[in-house]
Amino acid sequence: MTEEEREQEKVEIFEKFGPSIAEVLRRAREARESKQKKSEGEKVGTEPSSSNTPASAKTGGEEAGTSLSPPSSPSRPRSERTRSLTSVLRSSSPSPTSSSSTRPPSRSGRKIRFADVTLSDIHVYESAPPSPRKKALALPPPSASDDQVVSLGTWKPPAQFRSPVVPLAASLEAESEASQEVAGKVGALEEGTPEDIRRRFFPTAPANDPSLEWMRGTGTAEREPETESSTPTIRFDLTGTPIPAHLSNSLPTHLGLHHHAEGSHAGYTLEDIFLLSRSTVPAQRASMLGVLAKIAHKLARTSVDKKKGIPELVGQEIALRKRLLAAGAEAIGERASVGARAVELLWECTSQWDEDLKSVDGVETKDLDRGEALSSLPLDYLLPQIANALSVAELPHESLLQLLAVLHRLAQHSNSIATEIVKTKNLIPSIFQRFLLTPIPPTDDSPFPNPLALKFLCLLAASSRENASALVDPADSLLRFVITLPTSSPYPLPLATQLLSETLIFYATLASYGFYAHVTTTAQEYFLQISKYIRSADCQSSQLRGAWLRALEAWTVCARDPHRTTPSHEVLWSQVVGWGWAEDMLELRTQLNTSDEETWARLWSALAAFLEGAKVNGVRGGEEERALVLGALKDDFAFGTQKQVVELALKWAREALGKLSAGMRQGILASDVPSLRDVDRHAGTLASAMRLFLSCFSESPGDTLIAPPFNLPFGDLSSVCAVITTHPLWTSLYTSQSIPYGHLLCRPLSTLLASYLQLSRKIPGTSPDFWMAQGFAILCRLFPGDEAVGERTVVDIAETITADFLRARGWSVPEDIWEKGGMDVIVPFLTQSLRAKGEQVIGPTWSTPQSIATATTQRLPPLSSLQPNDQRDYPLPLTKDWMFCPLDHLLKSGESEVFKNLPDSWNASEAEVVRATLLFVRVSQEVLRYHRLNDFLMSREEVAFGCMKVFMLEHGQQQDDSSEEVFRDTIVGRLMTELLAPFSASASAKTLKTPPPSIHTSDSIDVVAKRFLGNAVPFYQWYTDFVGLYDAISFAHPLFARLLLPPLSMRYPADYRKYLWADFNHVLRTIRTAPEDVVTGSIAEYLWPVETDAEVVGAYLRALVKGSLEGFVRLVAVHHIACNIWPDLGSVGEERTKKLLKAVLVQGGLEAIRDVVLYRQNREGTVVLPPACFEQPGKWRAQRLDFAGKSGEDVRERLTNLLEGKAN
């Protein structure tokens, strides 16, 4: 070959094999030479070259083929094969690693060698659709160094592909020219476009081949970047992060975001992900479940703050949470990664969704389940699957912990779900086995016990007595954490301490129902060791000290009355004394300082429980026990550490209350929780100190202290409790913006107020009426679980209201009330009204012998069940009109439990019950008003509805003598009149102010009525019955007529006005209530805005022109008719007003015409009452006369003398 031909051949080789071919050939030659040296004389077959092939091409092809072949083992002689053009197209042999390989076993030892790939060999297009399927390329023929190659024959193309044999040089030259031509055309195109791909990979396909349409995606041939508006569907990457729409069409395909129907868009829509999460391919399903878990994590943040997480999905969180939970629950039974990702998804949608609830275990959290997402879970399927997963333990330990967190969140949701968890077969044993009963000592591959499992068991036990009973049997296995002190435990000290603390809390929870108290006897030796350790300097854990004191308090209460435990006599008072628990608790004081506030609170509470038990079981009412405790505490409360603890608690409580007052606006927000928790901590400390104070002397309900057991700052305690009682957080608690577990955070405050109420009665100088006012106020601050405190307070108040008490204050009360039993008549009704209606009995903050026998749960109900304006199963917290409750029992005597359980000595008539009730209500209002506790006074609507109940006692009654009707009783009528007097228009000049208030500070009467009627009976139905009863039996009773008027104000719907003015217009002439006697806070409420309902206006006109209206109802009718006629009063629609004016002139008498024509009223300022409203001078008279002229000259003539005569 000439030199030019050699150069040309090199160029062609470089074009075919790339610029690094020289290095490849060099290494191939070196490898071949090294193998030839090792063969030591063995012959290697060579392949003859074709005479038509240049030597250089042959050598390059052979060496290139050698470099592309895998390394071979020592070769054996093989038959020679002829190299031809057809051999280049022969498919390669199967790979040794292929499952279909049929190569001899001797090749299994061959080594795999990889090419040296540099960065220049890799190119990623900036944007490219999914790559087309690569065509299989033929490998070069075997080289001389390839041994044991078996020929598969010579490939013969079909006839249609056969062509005359062309010399290889000519073929290569033609290929080169075609390649250059294609390269030129391709180079002119933008790299990565569909046309560029077609010309590179499918050069023979037509430009518009339908089979290649997939390369163009769904858009046009010219791809443009998409905008947010053009792609409204949100797409997510594999981390659950939304992909901006403008990037969705430009991301490269190697990111794995194009495996869906719309291949041109990067990322997956939610529908894509939900669909793929049900894939039959485990890896794909697991991947998509993982994406859903990440989306759920972000979506939970969005539900709290609309600007966080995924703002694009604001408003869809509830619906998506349901779908996410369903997807996770469906896959929970799968194994391996699919099951693990399903668990993670459930975990994100339950435990992590409400992350701030992890420490909230004292209340049912149903209210947080907006849209009932958790309630929609198929628990009958889900819980057995979780039990199986925990039992088999094939999932990673992290997933098992997530399952535990899921169960904890479900148990927080409601007591019923907690019961289902306990009843699920093998679930509780699996939790014990997996998280608590781990090997001792622990092995390298075994996990440590998990304190979260103990917290979960405490939650289950607190949820119901039934669950606590079911957990008694496995409770013995937890003694493994008791028998070894934390310092000797095989576990790390912090973990061992926490395990012991949680175990003691679990035992205390069981003891709150009277269960498992016998453990104090069976494990007495170990508890003595624990007591000694806790009292030593080695114990630095305040959590362990608090748990130990809590357990001692619970067991002490059980020992106070051993008949109340289940089974009875599990622990005796003599044992408590013999074990020296009181001495141990007193000794613990030496290890505490002012920073241990919560431990001090636990210590005082436990000592109080001991002294309360000693009053019952000790000699002389526990005299020796009191002397023991007071001898150790009295001086310290005077000038020691305990005095400082109380003073600091008072100081910090004031500061925290101040922060709450400054930041609280429309509700208790999540940002208020830290301050509220601070108040709770300090309130618990003060309440425990007061409980200890009260337990340190032999008390009688009416006695006051001669000498206090120890010093307490009574003045500061009173001022702090006064601030708490009137704090706005109580009203903010029930607003829609408040957190749904705020009542749990307020419960320590109600405990403090209840303790102070008992203490206040003992403080010298506290007058009975002042204490009574405090009692009425604090009763409205109690929560479910405080029923015993409420009953005791109500009985004490009723006993305080006597004839002497009222006579000393100048109140005249008929002697008939006292002769018939006074307040004793209604005490059974008052106490019964404080008890829950259902089967649920909630345990108090401090257990009592009564509560351990009767409590069914230790958790508060959801806040939605305590709304003040709903008919509730839980009477606490009391509403301000609760004193009317005896009337409720009379109205529902057929279903009232009181009448089924009245004592045999009770014998009172209906009228006597009503008298005592109204007197009780009046005394409550007088003492509250006198001591300026106005926040607890009943509203106008509450008093009016309470009085309406008195009249409704006659509804459905068959009586021949009207004198038997209760509302006609002289004392009853007098008391109702006195109750309504402060709410009459004459009681305040503010009632004449106009316009009426746009914002009402009190609930409307229909809202107040819901407390008694419930949602089943609307107040409108009650009002229609009330009007019908008035028509039937009232005989124009003035007080009865006054109570017809409140729903007629413009504050209420027109239906009330239609019913009385249109349907019962014949009773209007019997309503002679004067404007100053109307029960209202604003006369203007009846006047403005002007009535626009045509039917009501027509009823006003008929009543005015045909009836003999008097007093306030006449004023209302004249006002609305005049305002619908005269432009100066705001009438609209000239034709309508003309017709109405003519109707008045035609149908009305002289007095009616005069009132309508001359009526004048102020829109702002002060309401003008009759007769002044008909005697106002002004230019308006001439304006009305001009307007009358538009209605006709005859109208003008009739009104001229009337208007001008008055003008003169």
C-alpha cells in the first residue's frame, strides 16, 4: 500500500473505533505477547486473511476483535475459519453470566475485564426523551487468541436482502461517504431533538413514521418549556418534592422520573403514584409507597401552616390523608420492602401527622381527626396485620418501632379504639415480647427494652377499666425492671431509670382502678430497695422520684378503704404504716431543693393521701400521723425550702398568666401551650400544698381554723386564684381557633380552684356570702372527673342558704319556703345534675376510695362533647344557668333518674320545687353581683328561658282548676319578676341607645335553649308550643306575655314574627306590655333594621287597623309600617309605599292613621318612646306632605290638616 492509502486507512479506523484505538491495540498486543510466553511452545491457530483485505485493515480488525473479546483460558487447537463479510454480522455467543449459556464449565474460571471509560466517553443530553431501544450490533470475528470458539455456521441473509458481493475496500469507502453525508445532515440539527434521534438511530425511517411518534411526546414537533398555568397537575420526584411545571418537560430521563404514561413529563402525579403503589412488581410498589410517605410528611406540615410543606395542595389535606392511610393499610400485610414502606406511610399519616400530640395522653383526641381519617381505618383488618407483623418480626426493627407509634396514636384517638387494640388477638403479647421481654443480659443483636412500649401500656390502661383489667395478668412480667436497681441493671443507667419509672407509673395507673395493689406485698423487698435508692444521693432522676411518689400515693388510697380494691383487701392500712412509707417520703425532703418543684408537688400530694387515710384508719383520727408530718414540715414552710417553693410557684404563675392574657385573642393557640404548661406546673404545686394543708387537721365542713397547721400565703393564693377564675382562657377554650386538647391543659387549674374553695371556707374572715359567690364561680370551672367536688360544694351552698342567712342580709323571703324544707327540697336534683348521664365515669386528678371503685376511664372526653351550648352527657363544666336544673327534671320527669332515687322522706309538690329553685337562682345572682363576679351572672336570654320553663310545666297537663297552675303561685310570680327586673328596659338607660349593637356579647335565646332541647327539638317548635300555651291558659297573664316578646326582635328570623303576628294575631290584643317592661338589652333591636318581609308587614298592618294594640306591640307595628312608607324613615320602592299608605288611609281608623303619619324615630342616639315619638316637630312634616301628594290629591288633602295642624 502506498503511504496515502495507509493514512486513509488510519482515518477510517479512527472514525470507526474512535481516537483511543491505538491505545487499545497496544494493550491488546501486550496481552497477546504475555500469553504467548506463558504458553511455552503451545501452538495458537491463526486465521488466514483474505487476499482482498489490506494487511493493515486485517491487523486492526484482529487486534480490535481481540480487545473486544473476554480474556480466555489457555487455548486448545481449533478449526480454522474463513473471515468474510458475513462473519462480521454473526451474533456473538451467550455471555458466561447468562442463564442460557451453554459454554463448557472450563470457562467458568475466566476473569471479566472492563474497558477504561473516561469522562469524554460519556455524554448526557440536557433534555432527552426516553432512549430508543438499541439495535443489536454484530461483534468482530474471533481473533487468534480466542480459544474454544464453536462456530454457529455462516449467516445467510434472506433473498430480499442479498446483493452482489462488493469488495471490502469499496464497501468501506461507500460507508464512509454515506457516514459523512449523514453526519453532515445530523450535525445541522439540534442535538437531542426527535429529528436528530431519528436520523441517528433510524436513518431509513420516513420523517413522519407513526411508529416513531412516541419520540415527540404529546406536544408539537417543536418543544417549548411549559409554564405553571399550562400544566396544572402537580408532579413529584422520588423524594416527594413537587417539580415546578417549567422544569417538568426539561429534566433528563436518567433521573427515573419518566416511567409513566406521559413520558415527556418528568415526575409522577398523585394518581400515578397511587396507581403504582398497587403495582404487582414489589420494587416498584415499595418505591411508590416510599414516595407517598414523603408526600404525607410534607402534607402534614401543610395542614399546620399553609405556607409550608406542599402549598399547592392546601385544602386537600383531609381527603389525601384518607387515601394515604388506605394505601398504607392495604399494603401492611406485605413482606420485605413493601411492608416496610407501608408501615412508614401509616406512621407518617398517624404518629407524625400530629407530632405535637405525642405527650398528650390524658384526653381523647377525636377532635383532631378532621374528616374522620383515622376513624375510617378498617381496624378489624389492620390490627390483626399489625399483630402478625410484630409476632413474626420480619420487618426491620425501625419499622416495628413505627408500628408501635402507630398503635399509640390510634389509642390516643379514642377509648373505643384502645379497647379494640387490647382485644386484638396476640397484639398485646407481641408488644410485650418484642419491646419489653428482651433477653437478659442483652446480646449483641438483640434490642434494648423500649420505654415507649410502657407508655403505650399506660395509655391503654388509662383509657378504660376494662383495658386495665386485661393488662393485670401480664403486669407481673414487668417486675424484671423492678427487681434490679438502675445502678445494677444490665442496661445503661438512663435507660434502666426510665424503664423503672414507666413501670411504676403503669402500676399507679392500674391502682387508680383498684387493680394490682397486691404487688406491694409480693415485691415488698424490691420496693424497699427502690425506696432506699431513691432517698440516697445516688438517685439524681426527678422522673424516678416522681414516679415512685405517684405509685405510693395510689397504693395509699387503695389501702385507705381496702373494700374498694379489686379484689378486695389487696393492700391494708396496717401494711402501709408498717412499711414506713410516710417516714421514707419525709426523708426524701433532704435530697430536694427549690428547683425540684414537680417533685415537691408529688411529695405533698402523697403525704396528703397518707394523712387523709390516717383520719379514717388511724387512732384518734390520725392524730399521731399528723404530729409526725407537721413536726417535719411546719418549720420548713415557715422559713425553709418549702416556703421558697410556694413563693416561687406563685410568682411564676402570675408571670405565665400575664403572658397568656397578653397573647390570647380568639382562642388558645399552639403558641400559647408553653405558657399554659408553665401555669399548669405551678398550679399543681400550689394545689398540692393546699391539699396537704387541709389534710393536716381534723375538719368539719362548717368549722374555721383557729391555728393553721403551717404557714401558707393565703392572700397571694387568693389573688392568684381570682385571676385564674376570671381569666379569658376559659371562654377562649371553646372557640373554633383553639387547640382541641386545651381542656386537658386547664385541668390542673380547675384542681387548684377546687382546692382553694375548700381552703377559703376555713380561712378566718371569709363571709358565707363571699364563699358562696366563690363557689358559684368555681363550679363553672370544673371539668369531668370533678363531680365529687361539685356535689360537695353544691350541698354546702344549699345548706348555707337559710332563713337566718337571708334575714341577716335584709332579704325578705316568705316563710312558706322554709316551712316546706327550704333548699333541701332541691338538693337531690342539684346533685344528680352534676353526674354524667352515660356509663362513662371519669376519674379525678387525685384518686379517692370512691373513684377507684367507680371510675371507668382516667381520660377526659374530647372537647367537642363539652361545648356549653349543646345537650351533653357530661354536665361539667357547668353553664351559668345550671341552677335551673330542677326545672329540667320536672319537665322530663318521666325519664329523670332523680325521681327513681328520691329518699323516702322527700315529699314536695311541684310548686314547692319551683319556689326553692327560683330562690336558689336569685340568691346566686345576688351574691355574684354583690361581689362583682359579673362574668358568672346569667345573661338575659338564660334567665328568660329559665322562666319560660316555669310556664311550660303546664304544657300537656290536664287541670280543671287554673289555681293549680304553678306560674299563678304568688311566690313563684314574685321570684320570676325579681329575676327579670335587672333585664327589663327600665333597668338601664343603655336600652334606649340606637342603633342596636351589631355584636352581641351573650348567646341568643335559641342557642341557650339547645342546652335543654338538644338538636332534635328546635327552639322554634318550643316557641310555637309556648305561644299556643299562652293562647290556651294565660288569660292575659302579664309575665307570660312579656316572655312572648324576646324572639320577636329583629335579631331573630322572621318566622317567629310571622307566627305570632300572622298566625296568632288574635292574642296580640292581650299583650299589654309597656316598653319599659320589655325584657331586652336594647329597644332598638325591635325597631332596626326595618322589616322587609311583606307577610310580616301585612300582619303589622292588619293588627294595627283591625285590632286594639296597646303598649310595646303597638309601637313596633307603627314603627315598621311608617318606615315602609315615609322616605325620611328609609322607605324604598315608591309604588309599594304608595299602596301601603293608601291601605292605611282606607282601612285604618283615625288613631291608627294619626300614629303612622306623625310617627318619627331617631336612627342614631336615643330611641323616642310614645307619646313623644308622635309629637316631634321638623321639616320632615312638609316632606311627608309632598310625598302624600305623589300618591294623589285626595291623599294630600286628608293628611294636610293632620301634618300642618301639628306643625303650627
